[in-house]
Amino acid sequence: MTMALVTGAPGWLGTTLVGELVGAGRRVRCLTLPGADVTPLRGAETVTGDVTDPSSLGRLFAEGRGATVFHCAGIIHPTRGTRQLFAVNVQGTKDLLAAARQAGVRRFVHVSSNSPLGCNRRPTDVFDESAPYHPYMKYGRSKMLAELAVREAGGDLETVIIRPPWFYGPNQPARQSLFFTMIRTGKVPLVGDGENRRSMAYVDNICQGLRLAEQVPAAKGQIYWIADRRPYSMNEIITTIEEVMDRDFGVIPARKRVRLPGLASEAALAVDRVMQAAGLYHPKIHVLSEMNRTIACSVARAERELGYDPKIELREGMRRSMTWMRERGLTW
């Protein structure tokens, strides 16, 4: 089996992917940031480095001829201003592509996002792979530029881009755990009527898409949306989580919402634009700015061309996520 080289571990998606690859008997090497806790990456080799430091990438690509790169690393919520988005998501991707080509890597599978496409123009719309770029704020622009760099890589390096939307599932970061807490305590904000739809992607479904993107020869040079089979309304997302808390864990949620008019997201969007124009970033303002919008995609092409078959939907995925939290002594 070819070696798998993974960036973005021990992050949310990277950790899950590494577990699947190691479980399948693959040799896996991960690029991990200095000081990262590599305990979750059992069975994988780890090398210390950073996609923003090209000189550190050589250790990742040693013996890398014919390997597959799964580029899961990226930054969504920068801590050092919006320039960090472009340093990590754009230049980091370009440097990784250059190192991969030099090492003789066979295939480069790049994890993108819904943000290069922005939000659906109408509530009933869904994105497919033919939708034009319309990036949402600077994060969306950084991921668009990263996609363009991957598409232009050319040469003997085979590239595939996948676009997963909102992640959920085990190995989640603190911001997702906070979302559960807000729902349990009745402090979750609901902007507008809650019928705007969001495509979501359970992490195991994404990993299935990543592995198919590596394995299917015809995926070379293509882009695929990878998500759960259907989008969910915000009302359905919140109600489902409440039901799982109650029926599966005996935790009675408040079943309340902090209801905000659609104007709240519009105001947040205006503030977000001004801040990002100045190079500043505030995660709560950014998240609020898109909470009344529909961001929905179709996975039909991935089903047709890759054989993608997402097994886990919202209720089971949320149950597994909460089980993972309970097993680690985390509360919501």
C-alpha cells in the first residue's frame, strides 16, 4: 500500500482520517505543529513542522515517492488577524504542493470548504460542482485561492479537491461542544425563522470521501462536494440535538431559543466586513453574520463518480458525538 501523508492532525478531521488509515493497515506519516499532543495519532509516524515553514516540510516527504497527500490543514478562525488566513490556507498550500511535486507524490487530495462559493442565492438552491466562485469574506477568498493553486499544480502530480461544509462528529473542538451547551441551556441563537438550510458533514462521511478521492482514478483533476446526503434546516439541527440529549442521554434541554431577527445577521455582516477590511477578525461576529443564510450542496456527483455513500445522518452523528464527549468526561 502507498504511504499516506496527512496534514492537519491531530485536528478534528485529520485525527479521524489517521485512525481509519492506520486501521486499514496503511503506513501513515503526519505533519504536526510544535508542541501538539500526538497521543490521538496512535500507529502513525509524526514529524514536527508547519505548512507556513517550507524548510520543515522535507521530513514529511522523506520516502514520499508515490505517496498520497491528504491536505487537511487549514485555519478557519484566525487568532492573529486575517493575514493568517492567507499565510496558512494559501501560501501553506502552495508550499506543500511544491514539496509534494519535488518528492514525487502521486496524488494530492485537498480539503477545501463551502466558503469559496459563499451562500446560496435563494433558499431553495443547492450548490453543485459547476457553481461559480463567490467567496464569503476573507476566509472564503483564502480557500478559493488555495483551490486555484491546487487546480493549477499540473505536471505529474494528480490533484483532487473535496468541499465539505460544516463538520460534526467525534474529535470535535471546543466551539462545537459550546454549541451543545448553548442548546441544552436554551441560549442558542436562532436568526430569522430557522428554516434556512445547512449542509453538514459527519467526519466519517468526509473520510469516506477522502479515501475515494484517493482511490478512484477518474477523480484526478476533479472537485467534489462531500457532505451528508441532504441539507438540514437550522430548526431541524437544534431540535434533533435536543431529542438526542433527552432520549439517548437523559439530559433534559431547556428547549428555548434566543430568537433574533434576520437583521441581526445583516448587522453582524456589516461589522464583519469593516473589521476584516482592517485585517481584524472576531469569530462570534463572523458566525452570526451567516446564521440566517442557506449554505446547501448536492453530493450527486460524488455518488455517481466516486461511489460515495454517506451512511451517517444527523441524529446518529450527533449521538456519536455526544457519546465521544461523555467518554472523555466532557459535559454539555
